[in-house]
Amino acid sequence: MDIVDCILADHAQQRRMFAALDMARDDTKALGRIFNRLKHFLEAHAEAEELYFYPRLLQLGKGALDSDSAEETTDDAIDDHNKIAEAAESASKHDVGSGDWWKCVDEANLQNSKHMSEEERQGLTDFRRRVPLEERIQLGIQYLGFEAKHSADYEREEKEPDTYIKENEHA
């Protein structure tokens, strides 16, 4: 499967899980379980992108639509991943279903929605235009393998965007 399709499928799953939180609003047990699953899914998704998608984008990308370069796209994405993780981690410090918890969950949803929109418009477009399909399929297999191993219980380490770019642009 093409890594671009894998990422788009993950984005659809993330949207469904945030919607499920809204629908389970009065069931704190379900909220806690859904949120825990979503938090780990978001972490594994971000790490998988950082391992298999963004390094290759840095090497071949040129920027697409409203992004001037692959470096700009990647810098924004790594920063977004950090913001999403910070908001989700903040929610974990509050009672599930409380006002403070929802404030953090809503912030995670907002940051994630902004990130997905930007990534779909910029990074995925650039990737489709520059990376051959056979390579995208091989990356997709690696991506799915990583997620299969880690999406149930994963904690991503925050990354500094400039350092990440320097370490990966010539990898």
C-alpha cells in the first residue's frame, strides 16, 4: 500500500476517533478508553511519519501549493506533532470528562486538524509528485509494520524541528 494512502487512512481514523469522543461525552469510561487509544495512535502515527515519510520528502520534495520547500513543510509538521502530543499529554493530567480535560482534548483536536489539512495539501501532494509509486509502496509497508507494532501503546519523544531536518535531509 502506498504510504500516502496509509497516512490518509490514518487521518480518517483520527477524525472518527475525535468524533467518537464527542459522541461518548456522557460516558467517562468510554471516553477514557477512546482517548487512550487515540493518544497512542497519534503518537505512533507521528513517529511513523517521522521515520518513513518526512526523511524522503526532505530528500526529494520541492514544496507544493502554499509551501515553499520540503524543509518548510517538515519543520511545520514536526512542530505540529509536538503540539498535538503536548495537548494530549495535558489532557492525561485531568479527570476524564472534566472541563479541563475537554479543553486539552479540544486543543489536541484543533492542532491535529490544522496539521492534517496542511499535510494533505502540502506534504502529501509534494510526495506524490516526486516519489515513484514503487518506492511509496515499499515505504507504506514499513510504515504499516511500525504502526502495527506500536499503535496500541506508544510514547513518541518530542523532536526539535531544525535538528530533525539536519539529521534527515541527507539520510
